[in-house]
Amino acid sequence: FWDAPLRHGNFLNPLFESEAVALLTDLAAVPRNCTVGRINALVARTRRVRVQALLLQHLRAEMPKVGSKDRKQRELIAGIEDVFYAVMKRHNLPAGDFPDVSKFRHTLATSEAPGARIPYPHGTPTH
């Protein structure tokens, strides 16, 4: 918006010139920053998906092959904090990658139909 050269002798000229250079540098970095932000978001989503798959895998492994599966599922959902801790330690995962405990418990308890089992993380098993 300012095409005219700066006036000579103005004591603010060095400030204006340095700010112009900084602004142009910032503007040039915007597309790169958007790409980095997208990659960071993708990495965060990938980490969350991995954690959820490991949680479901652990829950599935804890389920009995025969016997009272409903009772065991209720026990696992009630003690989901212990499951989070076990998965965190076993796979050396940071706590920040895990979902909110109460939301995860609520999802496990309400998303399944009565009598349904904890889902496999990758669909049905291929035994």
C-alpha cells in the first residue's frame, strides 16, 4: 500500500525497513507453517488412533474365552484406569496420547448393544 520511498532523515527509517523485512519473511513462511501444522495434526491423530487400537487390543486379550464375558467386560470398564496404565507402561506411551478416561469409559459402556462384546480393533479376527 506504500509505494513511495521513505523520506531521508527520518529517524524511524531503520525501524520501518527492519519491520518490512520481518513482515516479508513472515509472509513467505506462512505456506510452510500451514504444511507443518497439517503434518503435526496428522501425527497427533495417528498417535491417538494407535493408542485406541492398543487399548482395545488389551481389553480384548483380557476377556475370557469362556465363562461370564459380561461380568468381565463390566469389570474392565470399571477399572479402565488400570488398563490405561498397563498399556501406557507396556508400550512406553505418553499419557497425553490417551483419550479422556471418563469419555472412553462412557463410550465403551454405551456404544455397544446389550450383551455385545468389546470390539476387535481391526474388525473380526481371522482365526
